[in-house]
Amino acid sequence: MDKFVVKGGRRLVGEVTISGAKNAAVAILPAVILSDEPCIVENVPYISDVRICIQILKEMGAEVTNIGKDAYRIDPTSIDKFCVPYEYARKMRASYYFLGALLGKFNKARVSMPGGCPLGDRPIDQHLKAFTALGAKHTLSQGMIDLSADKLKGNQIFFDVVTVGATMNAMLAAVKAEGLTVIENAAKEPHIVDLANFLNSMGANIMGAGTDVIKIRGVEHLHGTTYAVIPDQIEAGTFMVAVAATKGDVLIKNVIPKHLESITKKLEKIGVNIEQFDDSIRVWVDGPLVKTNIKTAPHPGFPTDMQSQIATLLCLAQGTSIITENIWEQRFRYVDELRRMGADITVNGKVALIEGTGKLMGAPVKACDLRAGAALIIAGLAASGVTEIEDIYHIERGYDCMEGKLRALGADIEKVSVPDKAEENEAKSENDKAAV
């Protein structure tokens, strides 16, 4: 039971280096299963979702060696199990990538229904539609998904909605399928391109990643590779907003500026100064912050994973802003926590109306999901007084040493361990019994 204690009112100043992309790493690590040789994956973020992925690979029989601060050597040739158990899968949504990887390599897979942040319904019907098109059969029983196929064959796959997870899973399952697979209405996020580049570096034949039509010609074998995960656009965006909220001045390093275009454009409208370099950006504020309207959308639109962070910034801006959430129906769960800090936000369905008050006040709050937790840290940095954030395990799922990076920029934030109330009560009960 840990929490963050944030004392607000300090400008963020200095330099920060962004870690590897969470959403790419959690697909690339399972993708190693498809290789017939060991692989080295670099620039891997040190987050709990990655640690769970690594543990799953070990449990299945893979040999995994940490060969540096952010690099792993993974030998999948000794894998002899094809099941991802419930105790791991329930902790992360991305566990479903093991379905595509195992099916693509062994023509069978067994994975528990995915967990992760409570953002609403997470149907896997589009994933199963892709697997079925490739020739797999599936059953769902007692929370487990079982896949099997005599042989995977390339086919046309058309997604009814744009879906990142199903697009990546279809790619994983199709790289070794016989013949040509065409994925239509594919998602176009940077981590999809990164997964395609990783698979191609092993000898796959994938074309069109980053567009809405991806073509995959199946190959018989994939070889080992050394590959570095792209920088995390959402971590970079989160720091951009944190700098803006504290009226700071920070050089954000190890980024791909093109991946940040939708975030950059909105921040500039709000009044944030941004200077772009080859692999870094400088962010600073020297004037007032003003209102803007935002609609989340699949890439290249404004990312839903940045919605709560920028909402926090708009609480500090002048005027009335409107945010429309088009991806997750429960993405506004953080609003009640921001209200505890003095935010004036009204939510009606998928629309939030934000009256910029220009200030926030420290308060005890809880992180209800990964990005909400990041938003509350930003709020705490900008607020007057002390903010205590509980349930920070959500934040640690996707941010690599966030408190350490913020401290290096001048923030007053620390991670504090607090007693588990259930354990405390149990211990008290045992002591009372002993006393009797």
C-alpha cells in the first residue's frame, strides 16, 4: 500500500528523458515467442506491465535475461506451455497479445480474459473475428479463451471498428500464416508501426503499418533480432502537460516529435510554447493559459490516453473548455477526484464542461486508472498545499520511475508506504485474541 505525497507550487525546470513506449513493449515482448531464435529487446520501460509480461514468458518456459538497465535477452525456443493464467492476465489488458503470438507460433493458445484499467467494456470480439478469419476456432469457458487451429491461412480481415489491440493481435497471428492476409480498417498508432518494424526485423513481410490497410505475407520462419522500442508518446505528452501546469521550462529528450503532433497543437492553442528538435522538444510557459475544445479520436487524432492530463491543465486555464471522449465510456471517472481539489467540471455522457478556475487545492485523492493517476500528479504539482494520491499501482503500470524523474525537475514528490488497513485490522484482531 503505497501513495504519492505531492507538495505543489514548484516549477518544473531542467531536462527529462522519456522511456520506451508501454503500448509497444507489451506487444513486442509476447511477439518474441514467434521467433525461432533468441532476441534482444532494448529501451524497455521499467513498469509493472512489462514485469508481468516477463514473468509470463518465464512461466511458459522462455529464458529471460536482463542484460542492462532497459534491455532483455529472451530465448523463446524452450517454451513448453501455452497458457497465460488468470493471476497474471487479470492485472493487465495487454495479456491478450499472448493469444496472437501463441496462436501464430503453435496454432494454439489459452489465455484468461484481460484485466487492466476499469475504463468500460473491453470486448474481444474483433480479436476473435480476426483469429476466425485465419482459420482458428475458439471457446470461452470460465473466463478462459482457448484458441486452436489445424493450420493458419491468410485471409481478408475487416474490423467493424478501429481497434488497436485487435489490429496488433491479427498481425501477430498472421505473420506465419500461409499466404496473404489483408487487414482493413486497421488502427494506425505509432506502436502498431513499431510492432510491424520489430516483426519485419525478424524476417516477417508486413506492409502498410501506419495506414488503414495492412498486408502481411506469411513466412515459415522468423529469426532472432536486436531491436529498440520507440519512445513513449504518452509519457512525453504527460510531461509536456506537467511542465505547462507548473509554468515551467523543460527539455524533454528521447521523443519522436511527429508522434506528438496532436498533443503539441492543442497545447500551443492553450498558450504553451513548444520548440521541436530532431529527438527532443522544449516546453515552457511565459503567459496565460486559455481555453480550448478537444475531441479524442484514433491516431492521428488526439489520444484518449492524454485526455485526463489535459483536462487537468484546462482547470488552470482561463475560460470554458469542452472535452468530448469518443473512445472509452468511463474515461471521466477521475473527475470526482479533481473536484475534491477544487476543479469545476460538469460531465454529461461523453462530454465534460470545464470552467477554468486558474487554481487547484491539495487534497487526498485516489488514482482510478493509469492516466487518471498521471492527471492527479499533475494536479498536485500545480495545486496549493499537499496532495496525497492513493492506489498508485495504476500509475506504476505505465510510467517508469515517474516520481524520480519529477524530483529531478524540482518537484516535491515522494513515495510513501502506508499500512494495509485489512492487514492492520487482522493483526489487531490477533492481538486482541492473544490478550484474551
